[in-house]
Amino acid sequence: MEPTGHYWLNLAYYLQDLGFKVVVVNPSKVKRSKELDDDSSTKNDTKDAKVIAQLIKDGRFNEPTLPEELFAELREGMKLHDMIQEDLSSTKA
């Protein structure tokens, strides 16, 4: 999968719980490969899926380290802290 934003994490946890091996490809590699294949940077889910599959087939992927238990909670807590800090800053301005 292509890890963009934070949305991929829930899917990665779900697939891992089902026993699947989760691998990720670098989004910049996906973009470059797509541009090399057809001289176009247009985004398209079907095209992206084919490019990602080819990168994985070629062995150009990584196995993510998914935070577990306490580390996952700390990660979520830090994100919440950052959001609250941003909200406070915007209300003070």
C-alpha cells in the first residue's frame, strides 16, 4: 500500500490482524514510476494500483513498523496534543 496521511494505518492494522503481510511503497516512487510509464502525472486509482503492484513485484517496498499498544496510544496522544496546541494558537491570534 501507499502510506499517505494517517488513513493507511487503520487498514494496515486490520490486514495485519487478519494475517496478511503488510508492505508499503514510497509515494514519491509511485509518482516517479507513473510518470516514467506514461509521461503523465495524473492521479488515477486504477493506474496507481497497477504501479504499486509493479513496485512490490520488483521488490521495491518496505515493511512498516506499526506502533503497538503503548506506543500507538502515545502516538495518538501526541497528535491530539498538537491539534489542541494549533487550536489554542489560532484562538489567541
